[in-house]
Amino acid sequence: MYCSNCGSETNAAYCSVCGTPSSRATTATRANAVYAGWWARVGATIIDNLILVIPSAIVAYVVGRIANNVAADVAAILVEGLYLYLLLIRPEGQTIGNRVMGTRVRSALDGGPVSSDQVLKRIGLVALYSCFVLVGNGGLQIVGLIGLIDDLFPLFSPRKQTLHDVYARTIVVKA
């Protein structure tokens, strides 16, 4: 069973992660979800990144000409975040990459569409570690390491979740 509050797997009277009584636990996400495989997730991310490379570059160039390189990088991250937010908040929970790869983002709590809060948490965590690039002096290595851990995490997670999925209480399932 999964905790209805935090989405963690629980077999005890109380969730070991958040302390919610197991009487509130749900089996809905386990019963209805077929988790998307790692390669499907990677494919969706690659497709979305290919879609975003030109708009992000244009916005970064324009902002860089007006302000500075840090502002340009932040603007590019915001373009990517806006794309993800506008598509994931829809009931389908799919970016263009998700549609092509046959996956969708769902709430880990009940298997339903993700909330605005969940989408913002999901995007925000990735944006946060992406901003380490802006600090220089090893920032790129930090992003690379955090990004690698985040990207590989589904290979070891029973629900095939990334770190940003765990934080936002979301899952990626086959559409």
C-alpha cells in the first residue's frame, strides 16, 4: 500500500516517512498504474529538449543582449519551466515528448492528474539544480552529478521515480 499523504510505500500502522495512519493508505496508484520505463522517460526528455533548444536559445540571446549572461541563462530556464508547466498541468499530464513516447505524469497519491503545486515542485527542483551552473567554479560539476543521480534514480526506485518525482509526489506511467 502507498501512503495517501506522501506516496511512500507502507506496510505498518503509520507511514514511516510522514507518520500518516495507514488507514488512509491507498492501493489506487499501484492497482491502476503501469510505470513508464526508463528509456521511455529518457526519450520523452530528449524530445522535449529538442523542441526547447531553439526557443530557449532565442530568449537567452535576446535577454543576454539586454542584460547579462546570468539573466540569459535564467530566462532560458524559465522558458523551459513555462513549457513544462503549461503542458503538465493539463488533465492529460503530457508534454509533447510524453505524447510521442506514450507516457504521462500522474499524482503518486491517487493516480489522477497532477496539481499545480506538484508541477511547480517537479519543475522547481530541476530548475534549482540547473541554477548551480550560474555560480561557476564547479557549478557545472554539481549540476552534472545531481542531474545524473536524478536521471538514474528510476533504475533503482520500485515506482521508477526520479528525485523530482519523489519530491513532488508524482509518477510517470504508460499512457
